[in-house]
Amino acid sequence: MSDNKIEEIQELDQSRVLQSWSRQKNKRNNIIIKSQGVKFTDQKGREYYDMSSQLVYANLGHKHPKMLEAFNQLSGLEIVATGFASSSKSELAEKIIDVAPSNMKKVYFTMAGAEANEHAIKIARMVTGKHKILSRYRSYHGSTFGAGNLSGESRRFQVEPGLPGFIKFKTPYLYREKLTFSDELDYTNYLLSELDKQIQFEGPEDIAAIFIEPIPGSNGVLLPPEGYLTGLSTLCKRYDILLICDEVMSGFGRTGKWFAVDHFNVQPDIITFAKGVTAGYLPLGGVIVSDRIAEYFDENVLMTGSTYSGHAMACHMGCAALNVYHQEEIISHVQEMESVINSRLEKLKEYKYVGDVRNIGLFSAIELVKDKQTKEPIIDYGQDYGKDLQGHMSTLLACLLDKGFYTYSHESCIFISPPLTITKEEIDSAFDLLELGLTQFILDHPSLT
């Protein structure tokens, strides 16, 4: 690509495109001009390890040959409206049900995760006749108005005052818990007891659903304590409240299982998904519903819809992605790589400013602190889109990028979620660069104020 073309693209990008989560003035985005596997190259010829799978969706890496082959087959597909059946839509729904928990029966397709979550809210309210939705603090379910109200972190502030009926409760976060507990079960019992009280205060007869990320992603890969999800499921059954699990990030092998709930032997009433279903090769999301909910709509009208629900071309790419997951035994591979990445993450605890590391499968967070004893975060809650635009986390990301390690951050965490195809050798090489960048940051910042 010529220098003139690069300049033209960047100029139009800056002058004509609104950039997510950013101040717009003088923002000059890099361009990916080449990519393959777990790496990409920018317009300056710099090569990077893609250690966040772009935005945690490039599960099969860049330019996977079988996904490119599937693109070549798109010319044979028809464009069809939602009122028509199509082979790719039907086939993908069947493939998803085959790998979902055994109580799941049907799929409603959307174009993205936020949209899937909004449709899931509507479905829960239709089925139960109730209106309240409980979701958690330190959760992120999307930036659209409904999904923003569902979210429980600072990015929801832009949709407030919000919609009535959205109630928040506490997310397990043992690293930052102020109270003392004897073990994880003790912590779980406390959390569920408090939630039980909150359900009573809100009136279980008015609560349609409890909506959670089984493992909150953007808020730090917060692993639930022992027994928490099974206990939460029991609470939902006790009060006839639907359990909805947002698996937009954690689904399709990211955690070493098809879905994160599979680790905990929990069967939700609804699962939402996106990202990994096509490995990012085309936009697609959806809502998986249990047999109970599917049967409800046998006799009742599903009062929701969207123009591109089950788009034949997107579903075709979803079928191709799931075929690759099976043929290349991606889930087993992630399980094998988990121990590799765990050993490298544990080593990082020796570094100044690394407070905690958390991982499951290839879904990791490194939490940075100013002081390991006090656990004071590098960024105060809700400030990473404010004063820290030129602060410590952005400086650290720049150090990592300079070494050839690409990822993103939120508040005081940086995230490691590479393509699920990554090898041991690639993990080690990438983590060597991570350690170089972290070391440089520490040398440049002997103290953080």
C-alpha cells in the first residue's frame, strides 16, 4: 500500500468516522495491512501478536484458510428475508443446539451481542409476564440503550436516567472484597444470602430474569467462587425467575468449553452469544432458548424481530466456523494451552504493579495496582475514559505495542485473549514481549501517583 493511500485512509477515518470510546480530535488510527494466524502488520511494517483477538472475536485467527474458502462460497447463496427458511440458518441453529446445554431447543439470530441481549430481555418479559430484570455491577452487556441499562459499570452512565425495572446486585470479586471469608464457599453463601434478601425486597413476583455474564469479561475476567453459579441457578428456580447468561465473550471455546456455564454444570433458561460464533468473519449474534421457552412460543406470538435475523451469508460463515471448531478440535486445544498461559501469568505476579492474574481457557486478565499491599488500583472506577486518556494504562499499552504485543485495557486490567488457535511457542514468544514491555514500564515509572 502506497504512502499516499495510507494517508488518504487515515485522513478519511479521522475526518468522517466517529470512533468508539474516544475523543475525536487528532485521533490517528493505525491500519492493518496484512494478517495471518495470530499476528498482524500495520502500515509502518510493524508486526504484532494479536493477544486480544481484536475485540475477543477472532477466535480462529486471521485469514484461516477454511474460513476464506467459506467466503468463496457466498456467491452461491440467496439473500432472503426472515420469513423464509434457508439452509445456512437452519444448519447453524442445529449446530449451536448440538453444542449448547442439553435443555436448549431453539435459536433466535441477531447481528451482534448487544442486540441479542435486548431481545433476550423482551423474551423473558413475554414469557414470564414480569418486568424487572436483575443484573450485576461490574458487568457489560452492550452500549445500546437497553443493553446499556442492563450493564453495571460506568459505561452505563450515558444511558441514564434509564429505563424502569433494571436492578443491580453485587458481582463476586474476591480480590477486592473488604470483608473476610474462610474460603470461597463461605463467600458464595454470603453473596447468595444477600441476593436472596434483595429478591425479597424487589418482589419475586415482579422479577422476570436474573441476567449475568457467567464470567464477566471486560470487567476483569472475574471467576465465580465455588458453588456460586449452581447456587444462583437454585435461587432462580426457587422463585420462578429465568436465568439468562450472556456468553457473548465467553462462548464458543474461549474458556475451554463450548460455553462458560459448562464448567459449572448449570443450565440457564436463555444464553446470548455473538463474537466467536463466526470467529469475527461476519457479524452475527443470537439468543438460545430452552425447551420451556420455545414451547411457550408454540402458542404465543414472538413479538420481536429484526431485518437481518438469520442472514444467510452470516449464518453460512457461522457454519464454517463451527465446522473448524470441530474438525481442528479447538476446544481440546484451548484446554491444553490453558496450562501454558497459566504458568506465564503466574510468573507475572513477581512484577511490581501486578496485583492479580486470572485465567480460564484463553480468557485472561492482569490487574495492575499502585501498591500490592493496599491494592490501590491504577485507575479509579469509571475514569479510564476520562483523566487516564494519557495516563498510566495507556502508557503501559503503548510500551506493549512498541514491543509487538497488541491488546486492550479497561480500568486497571489488561486482557489476554488470543486466537484459540495459538500454539505454545507463540504464547511463549508473545509473553516474552509482554514481559519486556512491562519491565520497560516499571523502569520508566519507579512510582505511580
